[in-house]
Amino acid sequence: MFMAKCEICNKKSEVGRTSRHRRGVASKKFLHKATKKKKVFKPNLQKITYYEAGKQVTKILCSSCIRRLKKDTSTQELITGKKPTSQSASA
């Protein structure tokens, strides 16, 4: 079975437990008992296309890795989808 995960940090779905506090039953037993259920915590994965070493690359990345790439000044214009141009020719 194929499981989606981030191609940079390998973040993927995790199984955890949630708890919800409810009112007690009529006989006042387990008044503050928290019921626990299984829950799947999924990362915010998105398909992104950018240029890497002059080639167009499509990867599945989590939102934190996309933010990290956008903050990096060397790849800032690469994320926008515009083909990189050499700035030395225009000077």
C-alpha cells in the first residue's frame, strides 16, 4: 500500500489517541472519565513544482518544508514557478 510522505523530511501519517471529557453516567460512576479513541494525524502535504539545477522537478512536500524552501534566498525564485535567469547577462 502506498503511503504519502514528504520527500525531504519523511513526515507521514501517525496514529494517536484523542480523549474527550464527558458528563458522568446516572449513577455518578466515572464522572471525569475521558473516553479515548484512535485518530490519524495527517501532515499537510502538497504537490509543488520548482526548478532544481535548471530542471523542472515535482515533489510532494509538507508545508513546513515549503516554508523552509521559500525562506532560503537561493531558491526563493525557484518556488514561484518562474524559470531561473542568469543575472550576470543583464548587468
